[in-house]
Amino acid sequence: MGRRTNIESLPVPLALLEFDASTVNVTQVNALWLKHLKSQDETNRFLTGLPFHEKIPPCDSAVSPLIALGRFAGYELVCLPLHEGQAMLIASRLSKDDDTLHRHMIENIRIASYVIEPGAPHSMIYCNPYMETLTGYSLERFCGSEFYTTCIHEEDVDRILLEVNAATQDKLPFEFTYRFQRADGRWMWVYERGRAIFDAHGETLYYVGTLMDVSEGKTVRNILKRQQQLLDAILKATRTILEAEDIDAALDDCFNWLGAALNVGRIYLYKNGARDGELYTGLTHEWTAPSVHSVLEDPAQQNIPFSAMPEFFEPLQNGKPFEHIVDDIHDDTLREHLEAQDIKSILVFPVVVHERFYGFVGFDDISESRPFTTLERDYLESFTRSLATGLTKKEDAAALTSQSQLFQTIFEAIDSGLAVFDSSMRVMHVNEAMLPYMISPFEPGAPCTRLFKDNFIACENCPVKKAFKTKATSTDYRQLRHHDTLIDVEIKAYPMLNDAHAVQSVVQVVRNISEQKAYESTLRTLSETDYLTGVYNRAYFEQALLHLDESNSANYAILSLDIDGLKLINDTLGTDVGNRILNSLGHLLKGGREDERLVGRMGGDEFAVLYKNQPSSKEIYDEIEVVASALYRHLSEGYEAIPKNLLSFSYGVAVYDESLTAFEVLRRADDMMYSQKLRKGQSAKSTIVKTLISTLKARDYETERHGERLQHYVNQLGQAFDLAEADIALLETLAEVHDIGKIGIPDAILLKPGPLSEQEWEIMKTHPEKGYRIASNSPDLMPVADLILKHHEHYDGTGYPFGLANEEIPFLCRVLAVCDAYDAMTSHRPYRKALSQQEAIAELRRCRGSQFDPEVVDRFIKAVLGET
């Protein structure tokens, strides 16, 4: 329908109607019509009852400009055809003079009317006042001249003349549109409809017609046509993108369709990426109008960093479109980049895939600087969303394919056996690791009974059956034959639920847990036993005692045993010896009779034995003697330096008493053991020390002779210094035992025939500390313990272990140092011959003030050696 006519402003009853070959309908009436005539519906019924189509035929039939329709509600109705099946009804009581009526209507109607006299040139002899409003020219410019024709666009004049002549010849009305230049210079589209008036002889008397400004209608029709084309293209492109398997090829087609429907020069897609922590974008698809140069192969359109054009990329990264007339862009870099591609206006939408800024779609207007219409923006944004959906589907499909391949790879790569069961308990899939468990080569659809070899699982115990029934994971542990070996396995069945939450299949996983069970057994052993001795640890032993009480066990006995002086043995002979003693004792106490007894290590040097058949105390004591003897033999086999009398035990035995708990029985045995240990007291340690001294002398005969000579020297030198008898006695004791710490030095170092290596020397230098610990454990040697520790200090502070100097070194140690050095130099060694007295004296004097106290050296040479 054309432009809506304002009929309220006219001073007569007016109505507008639409008609075609079969129907007529009043679409609008003004207030005067409603006041003086019938309603709109009654008017419709009146018109329907008239032979209307005979009087007002369709637009392609001959009509006259004004047609009388007859009387209606006391008014004369006159019809003025407009255009495209539209007409105006005018109601008037001036029925006596039709000419007056017609002129009144023509003069007041808001449609330009004219009468043109034929001839060459044609001249307008009449036009109504609205002509001036329509064209902007005064009526005098038109009447009596052909001025109107000169305002018609030159490209339309010949066409108009041809159509008028053809219609006149056929005695038909004419109608056409053309461009007309108004007085203000603006071009408008004019719709003209008219006909020729003939005389009785068929000659043309006049041309009469009407003119209407249809510029808006023309523009609207063009816009609607373009909008429909764009909508069709959008719908086609959207459907294609969403259904496409090859989205790249589909995108080229879509850009072609959109390009044909849009007034743009270029459509494109850029895809984003990242490299070295920086975001960039590159052109992947492009459509260009025939006259526009493509930049698809231009290297400048690849690897464009976001940082180069922040004004462009920032809104896109935030999910907003970028729309600009290029001349209005402030960023010089961005504007120059777009101008280099001849872009006048640009509209770009971000493409978001999986909430990721995937890239962007752009539309460039090359011809003019203009804003895109709201409809264009809406349609193109809709297409962009469809493209994002298509790209998302593409990524999802690729991910699904990749995921399927990944799952298949994982399915085959898992070293546990996998089998998939359907609801009929048929085996549909297995992996390679399941095959060694199966009866025969796998065939899809095989019954579950053919899955495992000779280890059939009863249905009531089947984890797969349970998973189907309970919709929950089911687990079973059993032994299955893998190849030809029976192994421990864990069988888990995992239900796979469909959308209706029903179990559609079950995945069974068979995992070899033989190593795990062995590892668990090892962990159990480690948690229950003492790693050094192999017997049970304290925690397990105490649990066993609790079990005795819980099970009301009777007739048992408990031995509590402690190794005397184990710390002293560790300090002197080394922890290796102490550990061997502990290990051997643990094995001997078990005695291969674990079914009769339970042995536990309760602390560092303490053991406990639970006898289940309650032997007598005497039997236990006799066994301890046997164990001690066997322990010595066992240790001597691999370590001859362990003296026979070095080991002794303190122990106590308590038997079952119904009035006591098992812990109280153990406590009674402990009390007896500690009581015995207390009675032995220092005597056990003294025995050990004496044994160690004897052992050292036995290892090195020269050590014993060296001690005897040294006692002689220190006695004489002590008298030379007028020392008290008690100090001389200490000196003699020190001379005998000062090297007792060497009992803890290996024979390979102590008896080495040549010079010691640096590492060996460091070991040798530990003997004063070892000697100090031994002496500290003996009441007899306690007075010389500190002297033993410091007897290798040098007068100038270069000795060991503390680096003491001068008076910091005890005087008795300074005395012993000179005597010890002289005897060592004048005694034969495996790696050198003995020095003469004069050579030894010279060496003492050379080291006077450095290694030795000068006064002691002088007094020794004079008083003991008789030299001056």
C-alpha cells in the first residue's frame, strides 16, 4: 500500500478504499463521513451491492478521473481512482451541478491534477493548487507552457512519451513513474496516472491525469526488496553453515550470497592465535565485489598482533562489535591500515567459540562512508552467531573424533583386562590385555560364560550381574588363570547409564594384583616386625598380649631379656658389631619354633619372648645359656675380634597368673630383668672393659710391650718432677690403657705395615674418643678417662681431637706424650726400623715447643736418658 493520505484536513466527507478484480474494502473514513453518513461497515455493504467493478474496473482498464457512483445516505458519491488498486470516495449534496462538484473536489484534493492540450510541444492548460505544493513551482510556471516536461529527468522523457502515445492509440489509460526535479533541486519519484479525452471523431482533445510523490514508497519498496534479499541470504547462509560438513567450503558460498545481497565491497573472516605469549590474528576467508582487489594473499593480513591496533581489538575482545566510518577513527595506525584497503565504512562482529575469542567477521563498504542500518546490523550479527555455532560444532566434532580415538587408544593401552557387556550379558568388546584370560579367541557377542578359562564365576557372585542390578560399581577378588599361571585379580564392574538412567552396558576391569598383594604382605611384615632382627616389633607384641586377654588364653610364660653393655660395645667395636649381635640373638630366640613362641624386640637392647605352652622357668634359663653360647659361636665365625666373655644377659621370667593381665605378666618379667641388671651394676661394664683391654693386647703383642716400657718411662719422669705417688700411679695406668680406643679400629688400619692414607688416618684419630667412652664405663679407669681423650694434643695446638695448646693440655698428658713418642721412635715398626737414642733425642729437641712441652722434653732427656 502507498503513502497514507491525510483525509481529516479536507472539508468534505471522505473515505479511502482498496479494490481488485473481485473485492472492495473501505480502509479509512474521516470524521465528517462518520458524522453525516453511515458507518464504515455499512459503507462496505453498500459498495458490495453496487455493480462496482463495472464502474471502476482494475487499473489496467479504461477509467475516467472522476466517476459518479450514485446516492448513499442522502449524499452523492463520487470516486477518484488513485493508483495500485486504491481510490477515494467523496460525498456531496451538490448533485445539481456535477461540474461544480468535480471542480470543488479537484481544487481541494491533496493530489496534483492536470489538463494538457495535445500538440507539439504539449502545454499544460490547467493544474490544481496542489501541483505547487508537490513541485515547489508556482502554477503560472506550468500553465500555457511545456515547463513541466523540462523538469523530468532526461533519461525518463523518451520512455514517458512512448508510453503515452501507445496508450492513446489503444485508448487505454497510462501510468508510470519517473524522476522529477523540484524547485529546491531535490529529485523525487512521481507516479502519474491519466488518460486521453477523445471527441466524437476519436481525436484527442485533452490529456487529464493525477500526480503523486511516491519517493518514499519507491525507496521503501527498494529497501524492502533489499531487506528481503538480505534476509533470504542470511537464512540460506545460516542453514548452510549449521548443516555443513565442510565449513570452510560452506563459508565461501555464504560470503558469496551475503555479498550479492549487501551493498559492501568485502566480507571476511579472521582467525586468532597466540605465539610467544602474544595474541595475533590472520585472514582465512574473503569475498570481494568484482571491482575490489582481494587481500587474501597479502602477507600484511597475516600475524597481525592485537597490540598493534588496540582501538580495534579491545571491543572485540569484550564481545562487542566494531563499527566505524573510517575517516572518524582516531587511531592513526588503524585508520591507515583500513584506508590502505580503500575501506570507507566497516562493521565487525567477534566470533566466540566455547567462550573463546575465536576471531571476527567483517563487512567493508568500499563505495561510501555510511553507517550500517539497524536491520543490517541485526541480520549480520545473527549470521555471525550462526557461524560461531557452526565453528563450535566443527570443534566439537573434531574433539569428539579425537576423544573417540583417545578412548580407543586408552582402551587398548590399559594393561588391565577390559570387557564390555550388553544387557544380555554378551561380551561385545575386549582389549588386548583381556585375551590371556579368555577361553578362546574373542568373538563379539560371545556369552559371558566363555570369558574366563577354567575359573567360571557363579551368577550370584558375578560383579557384572550385580552392576546391572544395582546400577552401582561392584567388586570381586579371586584367582584367575592368566595364560597358564593362576594369579590374584581384582574384578570391578562399572555400569554405563543412558539418558533415562538405565544401565545400557557394563565395563568389567580385571586387574592383576599379585604384585600389590605381595607388596601389601611386605608392608604388613614391615609394620609388624623389627627390620634389624626379623622378630616382631613392640606394637605387634603388645597386640598379641591383648589377644591373649581377649581370648582368655592361659598356660603361657614371658621372658624379658636385655643385652648387658650393648652401648659400650657399639661405642668401642662399632654399631656394625652391635647390630650383628642383635640380629643373631633375634634368630636364635626364634629357634625355628614360631608356632610355639612369639619373639619381639621391645627396645634398643631388650627382647621379650611369649612362650605359648608355658615351659618351666628352669627350661627357659637353660635355653638362655644355650642361646648365649650359640650367639658367641655364631659371631665368632665372621668376626674373630669379639671376645668370648664380651656378651652377657640380664633376664627375668614370669608365668601365667589368672589374677594378672598379659601386660602385667610382662611387667613382672621386666621387673625381674631390671633387678638382675641392677645387681650386676658396674661389674658387667668392668668385665667388658677388662675383656677389651685383653683383646687389644692379644691383637697386637707390641702394644702390650709398649705399655710396659711406657710405664717405666713415666714413672721415672714423674719422680723427676717430684709428682705425688697418686699422680705417678695415674701416669702408669694411663701408660697402660691410653690406646684402649684402638680396640674399635679395624685390623686393616691398626696393623697396616705401611703409612696410612688420609681417610685411614681420620679413622685412626677417633681412638682417643673411643678410649674415653670405654674408660668412662669402668670405675677403675674413670680417673684417666679425660687423660685418654686428650693424650694426642700438641703443645702448639695442632693436635687432636680438640686442638688444645700449652697449659690447656693436662700436665700428665704432656708427660705421656714425650715418653710415648720416644718409645715409638726407638721401637721397631713394620714399615720402618727403630731409631737410635741420639736420633730420637734429636727429634724430640726438633719438636720441642711445637709437639712437646719444652720443659718436659728437657727433663726427660736429662733425668730419664741421662743426657745433657
